[in-house]
Amino acid sequence: MTVANLTVGGLTGSRRDSMARERVEGGVDLQALSTGAMVEARTKNSVYTIRIGEGGRILLAGHPEHCPEPTQVVSVGSVLLTGAVCDGYLAPGMRMEFRVGTRRVFTSRLLSVNVVSGGA
């Protein structure tokens, strides 16, 4: 229920370094944001708002079925082009991944990700 650690699980050396560079360019590290910060993430068909709550809780809105209104999610992150999941990090070109209860949801590719209030 909190912003998860940024990891690229199990990878080492140049492969891990390459993936780390990929996730840094133009993205937002949700862990670096203050309580109350709000992020807007746009896909082709939807605009998501992500608010960082007390204790790192995440409220997500924007999915017509799973979170049409602000809903507490278990985790939010993105899927790199390689298929690896980057918890707590969003960047254009990646697909957003989030969990509502036990359901795992993937969006289409992110077109933009912007901190709209309360950045670090």
C-alpha cells in the first residue's frame, strides 16, 4: 500500500546500468515526492492522477473501470521496454502498471508524466 522500492530485480552489471538509464530519462520517481504531491500521467485514451498520501499511500484515478474516482492502490510503477517492472517509477514510452486489490492492471504506453503539484 506504499510506494515500492525502485528496483530492477536480479540484474547486475551493464544490463542493470542500461535499464537504470532508461528509467531516468524523462520520468518521475514517486518515492522522491512529498506527501500531497500529485502526478498526471497521460496515455492515448486516459489521463491518470496519482496523489501521494500519508505514509506513502497512493491514490490513483483515471481508469474507467478500476479507479474512476481516487482509489487506494497497492502499487504503481511502469514496465520497461524489456518487460522488467520498475516499481514506483513512471516515464513516457513505458506502460503504467498498478494493482487494485489483487487485480494487476496495465495501461497503454504513457505519452507524458508530469508532477503537477507538491514535487520534492
